Amino acid sequence: MGIIIRQSFKSTLLSYTGIIIGMINVLWLMPQFFSPEQIGLFRLLQDIPILVASFMQFGAANVADRFFPKFKTEDGKHNGFLFLLLVYPFLGYLLFLLSYWLFQADIVAVYKGKSPLFTDYMAYLVPLSLFTMYSSIFETYARIHMRIVVPTFVREIILRILFVLLIAGYALQFYDFGFTIILYVLSYACALALLVVYTISTMQFYLKPQLEFLDKTLVKNIFAFVAFIVPGTAGSLIASKIDTLIIGAELGLAEIAIYNLAFFVGSIVDMPKRALSQISLPIISNAWARNDLSEIDTIYKKSAINQALLGALIFLMIWLNVDTLLALVPKHEIYAQGKYVILFIALGRLADMATGVNSEIIITSVYYRFNLISMMVLSVLTVITNLIFIKQYGINGVAFAALLTVCIFNAMKMIFLWLRLGIQPYSWSMVKLLGIILGVLLLFYFWPQQEQTLWISMIMIAIRSLVIAVLFISSVYLLKISEDFNHTLKNLTSIIKTFKAESKK
């Protein structure tokens, strides 16, 4: 368990560092030196390969997580598992190449009107999809060997730093935009090369196939698992990436740029969710092993209130500073159009957090197949709502569609758990928390946000955020919204007092 904790802590630290670098890129560097159309192109060249690569893998990452223990051997050869992990997805890549060749003209027809710049650089999707797919594969191979720090460092830090250098070179006019895109593609090739070198240097890079190990039962089980997992994965990815594809086709690359920046800001709300979910997952699994539904119900309620209060604090600090924050963005008159995208995305993330660890409970239960159904419903609903609302409300409609689908998706899971297991995530603490949120919003409604100089704006954001935090945290503490929160706050206060006392000696 020690290595898991250390690796998870280091990986989380790197992820948050990457978010800070990403924030600098998205909020300041890119708007300063690239046009909205160019930024929109970068977003499509990032999202489409992720979507395509996930389809091309045919669930290879999930297969690795599920079946690697059956292949694992002490000599590190693992019955040719790495060979299968590399060859199997390549068949999917060949299928992608065929599809790209057959439908290239149709894709151009869809995007040529609103996003002509994308059609000029569309060919780069071919290498980018390959690099993205195999980077994911090598990350998976490292993860099943309990080595997640270096892959996280490459993905979250190296790639983002390379992008900063790429922007710097373009800003200093060392090369034109066309060469910038080439360097962008090469940065992903570099990341893949680093992962390959890391794999060779730390894990046995054994590529000889051992097909005799694949008996009929094992092959049957793998294919049955793939048939189940791929539709669910596809549904999740479609739901998460379809927005930019539709915006590019219907509105253009400039609108993608505005949406991308606003989406990034709104998504900050659920930063604490990943860590809390990872902590809860093994505990829920153990509770299911003991058939302890009472503990699962307790975890469900605690996760909902704890995630909600952390998300609410971040939401309040973002939304009550939103005008001042957007004024700091270069060409802010363009990107301020995404203000309500921030609101809808942030509310969607907050609503997701407020429903607790419902997905984790379902996935680890005997009802895990419901996850497939709900993911497929989510993907269909996302496409339909995007197409409906984008026509009338543009990017605000797309963001509202995201909020609506998240609420429906989580409502489905909540109702399912309530009907099947008789558990639900809410208590009176959630009502009191809602009252605190509304009270803080009402109070700060009368605190005007005016466009100021850079430093004054930053100071105002800091002051406003500090006041919000003090009011919110003290209210949560006094009203005893969360036992865990109050306990943590008391421990933190005790540590600070002890440190002060020791420093005086």
C-alpha cells in the first residue's frame, strides 16, 4: 500500500502543477499570441485524436487493467502481453486510416464552411491519433506495473512545457504558424518516445508473442469484456468531446476558442473530485466484499456533502470574480463572450460533485452493467441537446446542454441506486449548504467588479476570494455541515497552534 500512496501523492501533485501551467497557456499565452481561429484549431487537433485513439484501442487499456494478472509472470515476459497490447490497437489504427481515406471528402464538406483552417491542417490528425493512442497504451502498461509518476509527468508537465516553448518561438517569429503545427505534432511524438524509453529502462520490454498462452476460454472472456466495455467508453468520450466538434462544424474555430477558455475555467470546480473518488473506490469495493450496505450508504452521503462543499467554495470564488478574471485575459472583449459558458459548466461540475460517488458504487457492484446503459444514454442525449441548443444560443447553448445532460445522467444513477439499494446521497446538511451558497451569492451581488489595471485586478481577486473563503468556511463550520470537514479544520488549527508554540521556544 505504501508504494500506491506515494505514487498517488506524487501523481496528484504533478497533475495540479500541470493545471497551473495549463492555466497560463489557456488564459494568457494563447490568447495573446494566437488568433481565436488558431486556438480553435489547436483544440480540435487535441480533442479529435483523443476521441479517435480511444475508439482505435478497442478497450485495450481496460483489457490491460482487467486481464494483466492472468498474463503476469515472475520473469517479466508476461506471456507476451506487451506484444498483444501494442499489436491489437494497431488493427484499430488501420481501420481508422481506411475510414479517414473513405470519408475525408465528407469531413471537409462539414467543416469547410465554418472552419476552413481546420480542413487545411486536417491531415495532421493521422500522426496525432497514432501518437495519442500509443502514449495511452504505454501509460496503461506503466500503470499496471504500479508506475504512474513518470507517465503523469510526461503528460501533465513535459507536453505543456513543450507547448509553452512552441508559443514562445512563434511569438518571437522564429517560424510561421504552419511550422508551429508541425512542432505541435512532434511534441506528441516526443512524449511517446519518452514513454517508450522509460518502459525499456524500467520494465522488461519483451515483444515476443506467446500465442499458445491464449486458450479459447481466455480469448472468449477478453472478447466478451471488450464487447461490454467499448460501448460504455465510447459513450463517455462522445459526451465529453462532441461539443467542440459540433461547435467547429456549426459556428467555427473562433467560437471553439472562446468555449475552450470558458470551459477550462468552469472545469476547475471539480478539481477535488478526482482525489476523493480515488480514495473512496477501494473502500467501497471492500464494503461490497463484506456486503456492508450501511457503510456504502454512509460513504455515499459523506462523499456528496464533502464534494459539494469543496466544489461550492471553488464555484463561488470563480463566479464572483468572473468579470475581473476575464478582464485579465488578452483580447478580453472576445473571450468575455464565454462568461455564461463558465457559469453553466461550473454548475454542471458542481451538480456532478453533489451527487457523490454514485458511479463508483455502481461500477463496483453486481449492477455494473447499468453503467453501460447510462453512458450510452448520456452520449445520445449529449448529441441531441447540443444540436438543439446550439442553433438558438450558440456556445451558451452548448454549455447549457452540458449542464442539462449531467443533471439527467446523475439523476438516472441516483434513482437507480435508490430503487435497487434504497440509498440516496442527501441529508439536511445539503439544504443548509445550499442556503450558505445562496447567501454568499446574494451578499457579493452588491460588490461591483470593475475593469482595473492588471495588479489592482489581481489584488481585488485575492481580497474577494479571501473574504468569500472566510465567510463560507466559517458558515460551514458553525452550521456543522460536514463532520469530516470540521474534524479536518480542527486538526489543522491544532497543527498551526503547535507549530507556533514550537517556534517561540
